[in-house]
Amino acid sequence: MQEVERYKNGWDYDTFVIKTDSGSFEILFAPNGDLYWRYLSEKNILNDKQKQELTITKENYVVYELFYKLYESIKNNKVFYDDEDYFEVNERENKLFKNNMIEWYSDELPIDITSKLTIRKENETFKVIFQKSKKSQDGISLTYTIRFRNSGSKYEPFNISFMHMYNELKEYDPNCHQMHIEEYLYKQKILKKEN
């Protein structure tokens, strides 16, 4: 199962819930001008695991393709404004892509205590891993939420890549999903494995 739900949040911005077999996460824009990704924990966060791993498959090719574009953009040091216009970033300036993974420490808190998002490509899937923040001395609560600052991000200009993905997701209507040939082939492959 891989589904996308779309709704308007309290500030009238588009919010997306991506549901997978291993859990769900939310992508939303807030009135402070920043983008957020948030693992939706079904338990009390204090008792939940330190890391939550979700798998993005070709079951919904639109979502898979957005992750593919995001991953390739950051891997190849190209920040896209739209599908054709981009600028290149010096490879030494890319602090985000290490060991074939994207590792984004939330812009919310200092790196030593903040939550972390990892995106790793594995064959025909993407592993999306949310790592919970650590409890801080000043009483800031634990969270899986990842903040992508659009002003003052430690990973600037790659925050633009995440915003580009969000804007592309806004073009997708989950209620009018048309099956892509890749989805069909993926489902056939799964059926073969099960038989």
C-alpha cells in the first residue's frame, strides 16, 4: 500500500500524508515560510522507536518519481527551480549527500540534539528514515519533525530542492490518479514473488 492524502491545513496550505505499509509521514508548508516533513507516530513518542523507516516504492509512481528527482538533484549537485531550470553547486559545498544518502538534520535545533531525515536509494525503492530528536536540557520535547528553513538553512541552497518537490506534489491530484506503466510492472513483479 502506498497512498497519498491531500488536505488544506489550518493556514490554507496544501498538506500531504504519504501512507506506506510501514507507517505514514506528512509534508506541509507553514506560515513561517518553511517546509516540514513529519513522521506520524501512532504511539506515544516517548515510547516509540528512535528511528522510523518507511519505504517508497513504484506502487505510486508519481511519488516514487518525485523522490527519484530529489535524490538525483542532490546527488548531482543540481538545484532545480522547475523541471528545466537549475544551477549547479560546487561538490565541496554539498554537506547533504554522504555515502550515497541524503542526510538532513532539521533546521529547528542544534545538530547534536535535532531530529534527522535520511533518504537512501535501494534498487527500485527509497528508504525514508526519520530519527527522533534527543531530549534537551531546556525542556524541548522529542519530535520526528524535520524543518527545512527557506531562509538561513544550514544546507542552503538544497532547501530549494525540497521546496521544488513540494511544489511538484501540489500538481498531483490523488483523487484522479492514473496508473503509470511502471506501477503496473511493479505490481506484476510483486505478484510473481508471491506465487
